[in-house]
Amino acid sequence: METKALTAGLSVSAQIMPDDLKAIKDAGFRAIICNRPDGEGVDQPNFDEIAKAARELGLEASFLPIVSGKVRDEDATAFDAALTELPGPVLAYCRTGTRSATLWSLAQSEQRSLADILAATKAAGYDMVGVVRRIVNGGKTPTDTGDASYAVVIVGAGAGGIAAAASLKSRKPGLEIAIIDPADIHYYQPGWTMVGGGIFNAEQTARTMGSLIPKGVHWIKSAVAAFEPENNAVILDGCRVVKYDRLIVCPGIKLDWNKVEGLVETLGHNGVTSNYRYDLAPYTWQLVERMKQGRAIFTQPPMPIKCAGAPQKAMYLSGDAWHRRGVLKDVDIQFNNAGGVLFGVKDYVPALMEYVKKYGAHLNFFHNLVAVDGAAKKAWFDVAKPDTAVERIEMEFDMMHVCPPQTAPDFIRVSPLADAAGWIDVDQTTLRHKTYDNIWSLGDVMNAPNAKTMAAARIQAPVVAENIINDIRGKAPSAQYNGYGSCPLTVERGKIVLAEFGYGGVILPSFPKAVIDGTKPSRAAWFLKEKMLPPIYWKGMLKGREWMAKPEKLTAN
């Protein structure tokens, strides 16, 4: 008899026997709930037998029988009441544990997020996909799903989602497309490095979402709760259902600020900042301008993260500012990277190391930020060098720029679309889902082994659009994605090392070497980043104009 914990106060299990109750008590349980009707199986003890043995051991027992496949709304209410009344921890059981897990899921619908419920039941080995709509509906059976239906539904109106919608509309103007996103504001996130470096104003990186949704595309201003790929349905918060013929999933990545103890409480105060947030990037520049001496720590968490070069971009632009003001000699720069290399593509490392030396930065590899005390100006890092026991160290700071840990959004990680690590599971060439052939994904949320950058989404969107149009026409995919990503590494004000590469770290330059040699710092690359890329983004990529982004033709292996 194996018990599976859903919470600290509740575990579930398959059918138990009277002889199991001693072990159940010894495991710390104080009460049991039976969710299996008597007489369901020939080898099943009646509840009275179980209850008698339980009470002899000092365990309380409650009987809430549920017919298999017929969990009623009132059953979930009764289960919740029993959990409240009984002393915990409680063990609930049925034939396999599924009915007990279902009752808990429905009972918790107004107390926990759907993602938390699905994560807990999934970890225990129970699939709650069949009751997702009821969970989203507050644990009640929906009476009116209010279905809407579109040829293409896009989840996420970030760079990838709007670009994909625009590219689809440019190919097939009459296509019925809906894009789902609750946000009012759309951000040009690559600009935040420049905000933190005192080059851009934050306002330059923000526009209203309504001004950017392509003409003729329906905007559903809501959050997605869950997916039902077997029913070609997306479930929204509030249990509304949107049906699709084809689905594109691109909600971006989750910045997990809470994973670092004490970080949320001190962000924007006490010298702790991050260019990964619109409201904090200006604070980065304020700190840099004010700093005359002391220690500045720049952190990078374990991969994957969006724009892997961004943590060191902040370091370089800060170091350059201190160099220009003549205070660099009094600033101790520490770059604490959870990984083991400065940059994943070795061709660009020599140029970057020249700037590491110029700014006197100390590279601390395998240092992962785990806790911060902003008021005390202290941070703690787990140092996990290969073949060495993990050591926790303390470092004081005057300024700290934090790159937060990152993961797929909660509603993606617990969905049937995700791989074991929680990312959307796609074919890395066509960006089509490996299991559901009417679903595609692009941007930071999918599991192709490319750099998670806006430049990658700029190339991916036309590939997805081309392949969806082919699918609509009954043709095989014709466009391929080669893993292209770009990271303009701002090594000083006025110069950039333009890293451009694809799968396997293969260099994929957009310009002849005579124009821009990406392995060397370049003023031309700075001009591209500062002057050209923002209008290419706003007026090109988000408008379906695929400048330097025409899809590559798929080649046979």
C-alpha cells in the first residue's frame, strides 16, 4: 500500500486493507476517508471493517462513497468539509486514488491556482485533465461554456505571437485569427538593457497592446487556464472555451523572482535591481550613476534564460560608465554565473574577455544566487563546482544586478503540451508539436535548443506562419528553422559584439565580415542595436514585414 502526498495534510492511495492501518498510523496519519462504495470489487473489504480496525488504533474514519466517473459538485463540497473536520494528516482512498484526487482538486479550486492543483496531482501520478473545466469554474460543472471558434488561435501577444499573427495575415488576409493575452501593454524587452545603460528611456520600450494587434485579428483579453488538445480547445480563466482548428502557443517565459529568498522584498531598493523588469531598468542606471566606490555584483542563474547575454551586458555598460567617470578603479565588479562559461559560443569569448580585463571584473563560475538581505547588503550563493560538494558563501555588495531564475509558465508546465522539463515539445526544424499536429510553438516557451532571444522569434514567426498555411492547404511543411538567435553584446557605449548563431553554436552572420565582424566589437553593430532594430521590431516584425527573415526552405535529410 503506497500513499501519495497532495499536500502536507492530505495523501491519497489505492484501496487499503485492515492490515494496512497499523502502518498508516505509524506513518503519522490521524484520519482516513473512504471514497469507494462498498461492493465495487469482489476482493474489497467493506467500509465498516476498515472503520472498526481504524478506530481500534485511534484513527478517525469517514465514509464518502463516490461512484466511479460520477463525482458531483456536492461531493467535492462534502469532501472539503470532511478535511476541515477531521484531524490531519488525512489519508483518502478509493480503488486507485483517482476519485480522491479528483475530489481534492475540485474542493481546492477557489483556494489554489489551477497550475498548483495540476502540479500536485501530476506529481502524485494522477491526471486531472478531464476535470480542468470544472476546476477553472470554481469546482462546479459548467452550464454554459460559451464557445467561440477560430481557424487559428494564438496564445500570447508578445513578440512571437503578434509577429506570427501578422505573418499569417500577410499570407492569407481573410484568415480568422484570435490572439489571447490579458496584458494592456506590450514591451520591447531588448531595449531594457539600453535603459539600464542610460541610452534609452523606459517609455521608448512600451506601447499599448491594442495599437499592435494586427488589423482583423480578434484580441481576447484574458488569461489561459488550460489546454484540451484532444478537443481542440483552450480554456480561459472563468471557464470560457475557445476552439481552434490550429493553435500557436507562445506565452513567453516566467521570471521566477520568488525562487531567490528575500529578492522580491528588496527589488528596487537597497541597491538591488534588474534590467529584466520595465520598472527596474531605470533604477539600474540610477545606481550606476550614483556609485563612486564599492562592490557591484552581477548575477546569472542556471540556463535556460531569455537573452543569455543580458546579465553581462549590464556589467559591461556599467563598467564603461564607471570607466568614463574615472571611478572604475574604486569599484569591485563581481560576475557570479551559475554556469561554467562566460558565453556558450566560444567564438565570441576572446572579444568579451578583453572587456572583462578592461573593467577588472572577477568571473565567479558555478555561483548561483539563492538568497538576499537587501537591508544588510548581503547575498548568498551556492557554489557547485564539478566533482565538489556544494558550498554556500556570503558576499557583501553595494549594488547588485540580478537576473532571475526562469522557467516555463505554470499553466504550460502542467499542460499536456509540455515535455518532462515543462517546455512545449516541438520538432526543432518545423516548430510543430511532436504529438499534436495542429499545434505549433515559438519563442521562449518551446524546447528547441536555440537561444531564447527576440531575434530568434523574428525568424521563427515566418517559419510557423508558412508551415500553417501549407497545412491549411493540405501540403507538407516547407519552411525550416535553423536555430538562429542573436545577442548584441553591449561591451561599451558605442560598441557591440554581435553574436549570431544557430543550432550547435554554428555562426550565422547576417552581414558580410567587411560590414560587421561579429567576433569583434563594432560601432556598426551598435548603430544596428540603437537605431535600426527598434524600428525593425515595431514597423517590420510586428507588421508581418519579414525583413531579413524570409523562411528557409525545408531540405530533405
